[in-house]
Amino acid sequence: MENNKLLRLDNVGIVVESLDGAISFFEEIGLRLEGRGMIEGEWAGRVTGLGAQQAEIAMMATPDGHSRLELSRFLTPPTVSDHRTAPVNSLGYLRVMFTVEDIDEMVERLMKHGAQLVGEVMQFEDTYRLCYMRGIEGLLIGLAEELGNKKV
């Protein structure tokens, strides 16, 4: 019997208070809105274990089309906890990392939209420049600029 093989990572889910604000923030990074709609009914509650739920979601895709963020705003039931201000060494899922062409330009653009650097932009060997930022609603994201493939 052949083992089942993983096919792909489909998406990462992020729960937000303002779907419009989160869409705008991730569009600024370079993701595109793929679709938006309500998810409700018995089947949805059975999948999540929340029972009667109603959520508005937006699916955001990376430019290469391989990765997606599913942004969710729950109408019912109300959210029960908030992990957005947890430090980077907290247990559980915490951040999404994006590879960008020019980290300095992206940091500057996101700061104009209220994002803040968590620490500073640092270089790892001769391969990456990296930083963490808190964006819309305090969501933690990472930015990475590959240095090895740069054409000088």
C-alpha cells in the first residue's frame, strides 16, 4: 500500500476584526483579492466545531498563485481570545513570512499605512535581509529579501 502524499499547503487562516482593512493591508504587500463571501450554515459549523457560525471570508493570493491567506471576520459566534500582541516566542501559529524584492521599500510603504517594525532589519549571512513588522490590527508578519539572486 502506497503512503498518501502531501499535495500542497493550501492556505493560512487569519481572523481579523476589519476585513476591508486587512484586505487593503495585504494588497499593499502585493497579494490580490481572489474572492470574498459569507460562510455559514450547519456544514461550516461542523467543520470548525463552532456550531452555528457566520463568517465573512476573503481569499488573498500571492502573485505566483501558489500561496493564499484566508482572512476571516466572525459575526457569530464572537471571538473568544486575542493573540495579536503575543511576543514572537509565544506558542502556536504566529506570523506569515513574505519574500519581497526590496525590503527597505516595503518597510517604508507599510509604515506609511501604520505598520511598525518589531525589531530592526537585519542581515543573515550573505543570503537574506529579514524583519518582523506589526501591521493592521497588530498582525505579525515577516519580510525577507533574498540577496543571493540579486543582479548587480
